[in-house]
Amino acid sequence: MDPRASQPAFIPGAAELLAEVEAAESLLDQRGPAGAAAPAGGEEADLLAHFEAVIAADAKIEPRDWVPAGYRESLIRQIAQHAHSEIVGMQPESNWITRAPSLKRKAILLAKVQDEAGHGLYLYSVAESLGANRESLLTALHDGKQKYLNFINYPTLTWGDVGALAWLTDGAAVVNQVPLCRSSYGPYARAMVRVCKEESFHHRQGFDLLWTLSQGSPAQHTMAQEAVNRWWGPALAMFGPPHRDSTHSEKSMAWRIKRFTNDELRQRFVDITVPQAEILGLTLPDPALAWNSERGHYDFTPPDYEELKRVVAGNGPCNRQRLARRRQAHEQGEWVRAAAAAHAAKHSREDAA
Amino acid sequence: MNEKAVAYVLRLGDDALVAAQRMAALATWAPQLEEDVALANIALDLLGQARALLTYAGELEGQGRDEDLLAYRRDEHEFTSALLVEQPDTDFAATMVKLLFFSAYQRLLYEELSAGDDETLAAIAAKSVKEVAYHLSHACAWTVRLGDGTEESKRRMQTAVDELWPYTHELFASDSVWRGYGFDPAGLRERWLGIVEPVLAEATLERPVDDWAPTGGRDGLHTEHFGYLVGEMQSLHRAHEGVSW
């Protein structure tokens, strides 16, 4: 039995997001192998024209295609950040695996952390298809040269945080990532279809965990509410700075690496999340939160962008701890990787002899 | 209530639970990402086995205890897992050697139980034997790779083999519970050696001599490591009386 099967309460907004993922997937299937490859050995101008035509036709760029250096760099940066977020993001959740309060919840949490390792692997492979390599991306992460998502630098203090983190930050991740299923880079779009489906499962599990706490004892309800209070801000901040201050947005949108602004996605997340909070019987910590019938959206207080800057700069509550732990795991594994390589080298020589 | 059956199934369930708890604690600590996926997979298999076995033990007992009451509301001395599975994962070598020893044992025992008279236990064993066959092949591959890898990896593997070997004797120590139900693993030691010794040889590791053979786990007398494992596992559950999670 899949340990993650549970009794799902109805989650407004979740089905619509999944439907978008599936629509993107069927588009990918219909399209099949991308259109004509770029002319081999062509002049740069021809190659650029071909690239721009593919983008303009909303078709997919594949690893064999010539791309402008900026497109490659932007994508590698974005995909590496995503991959790093998956693997460093295992830490705040694995913090509760040994203490999960039921065996079923333990299995669910372990499966979720395993999915994240799998997503990390998958995304590093996509980055490798663009000419990066995993080892150097990991080095950039360990040296603090490449980032991961802000929310990972907050602590999971109680079991409630495990639920709030999954409900809010995986929920935000799905909103962020659904449009990426239509990314112009084929391997990334295909990876995101799979990742989104699993993330939406994680989001549902977080919802289910919080729902159980919220309906439980007063102490459990308080645990859930306090955790939601802690995670609302970091989740809103996951969409990044406001569009006007976002350094990479314009170009990424032109290249169809990105399709909506940070602000549009943040609004969408709020609109989806408010009704879910009502079902959970939990409040969101924003007195300004109110339905605006003129706009057809909820009004809300933007996240604290100064705090976001501090966290991204390395001064969140857990930045140092997360990075040190990541480095330590990597260093501890050095002798294992070296031995595996030595063994393989020995035996390939023997096979050759 | 068939007390012998309950005690027998509890041993199997406790072995799987404690092994799962140890393995699950390694999440994010694997030497590479592929191995993080593999270790979590193994931990999930073991946890699944523990849940099925503890649930069945509770049913046999007939006192209304489910998997969680058995996992979270028993004291240390009520767990009858073998001492081997509670040994700490001091490094990746210890993890793999422990997995080699334990999965070879589980594979043989589950194989026998899958052909046994207790249909429920046979069904659990039949499903689990496929899982532990994978655990065993994973552990064999790493044992050979690391034993026959670098000087450092060989030294670490030999240390782990030497330290963990004494705890393997308990797996095959017969008593009234093992003799009273299912299949007595006492008879499996030779076949177990038939699996483990060739792997150690291929890994260029020395098979330790049989001398010290600590026991006690099956009677609830554990090593000092165990209290911390149980304390951590039960801490949150025990802090809230009579609630659902």
C-alpha cells in the first residue's frame, strides 16, 4: 500500500492546478520530438534566427539546439537553484522523520524526503543537458555561490511546522512551477510535469496533516496555528521580490523560461490558499487579508522584502546550519565516492585485460 | 490468544521497526544523491514490514493494540528486536555491513515463513522477501566496492565487519519463542554464512573468528544505544495523550 494514501479533504484550487499540469503534459506529448533541428554548422546569425523562430512559435528547445549563451546561463542558474532547493530542502523535513508521531506519518514523511532527493537528481540531469555538471553545481552550492529557496532557511520547530511547510511552501512551489511545465526548454518542461505532480501530492499531505492537528486536541490545534503563523511570510516571499525589482524577470519572460511575473504568481497563491485555510479552521496571520470584489482577488500585505533580502544574503535563522550540514554530508561521503571510483577503475582494467 | 505467536511476530516486527528507524535517520546524510534515494527506499520497505507485522501481532494479541500503540507505547525492555539492528551508524561502512548481515538473515527467514502454515505471516513474508532481496544485493554491491576500493574504505569496512560480527550470533540463538511458532532461525546460520562469507571474500575482507556472542535483545535487554533510539522515536507521540495524528 502506498503509505501516502490518506483521506483527502476537498482542497479548493488543487484540481485546477493539476489540470494545468496535465494540459501541459498532453501538449508535450502531442508535439513529440521537437521540430526541425537548427542547421548544423550554420552562421551564428542563422542559428539565432532559428532559435528565435522556435521561441516565437512556442515550440521546444532541445539539448541538440544552438542557444544564446544568456539563455543557457539563465536556465542553468534557475534549474540549479531548483535542484539545490530540493536537496537542501530535505533538511527541515528530515528533522522530524525519527520523531514522526505515527508510523504512517513517518512513512509519508520519509517518502516525501525521498521524492525530493529524486527531484534533485532529475533536475541536476536537466542542468547537465545544458552543459553544466553536477559536481561543479554542488561546489557552487557549498561555496555559497548558488542559492536555494529562502524558506529552507527557517526552522521546523514542531510537528506542526512539518505540515505548514508542506501545505504552504509546497503549495507555493506548485503555483510557481505549473507554468514551468510550459518552459521553452523541453527537458525542463518535461521534468516539471513530473515534479509538479509529486509536489501537489506533498501539498495535499501537508494539508491533511494540518487538518488532523486542527481538528485534534487544543494543544494540537495551537501547534498547527502557530506553525502556519510562522510559515505564511516565508511562503509569500518564495515568489521573490516584486516584479519591478526582479533582476532576471524581463529576459526570462521574453525567452519563455518564465511566463508570469512574481506578483501575478504570488496573487494566485494567496487566492488559492485563503479558502483552504478556512477549510482547515486555521487563520492566516494578515489582518489586511480581505476579498476585493473589484479586483476579483484577495488583498493582502506583501511579505517583508527586507527580511527576504537578509535571508537570501545568508542571514536567515538557518542558512549557516543548512549549508554546514550539506557540506558535512558531502565531505563525509568523500571516502565512499573515492572508493567506488577506485573499485570501478580497478575492475574496468581487469575487464580490459 | 496465542502468546507464542504474538511473541514470535513481535520479534520480526521489532527487528524491522528498529532497522527502519536507524535507516530513516540517515536521510540527507548519504554519500551521494542516488544513495539518498536508495537508503530511503530501504527504510520505507522496512517500515512497511514493521507496520504489517506489528499490526498482525496486535491482532493476534487481541487486546486492541495497533501498530502505533506497539511502536510508541511500549518501554525499552518490551521491545524484542535483536541487538544488531540497534547498533549505531558510525559511518557508511557500518550502515552497509549491518544491512548485509541483517538482510541476508531476513531473506532466509522470510523465505521459510512465506511457505509456512500461518497464512497472514506467509503473505507478509512473501511480499517482504522480494524487498529484502534487493536490500541484500545493494549491500553486497557496496561491500565489494568498499572492501576492494581504497585503503581507507577497506580499513573502515573491516572495522565495521569486526565490530558487528559478534551481534550476528544472536540472530540464530534458539529459545522457546523461536521454537514455539513459525520457523526457528537457529537452523539458518550455515546458509547465512553461505551468503555472507563469499561476499566478504570477494570484498577482500577477513571473516572474523567466532568468539564473543552478546545476546539479550530477544529478552528486552538492549545495549545503551537503544534508550536514545526509543526515546527519540516516542517523544512527540508520548507528549500527547489519546489524540490522533
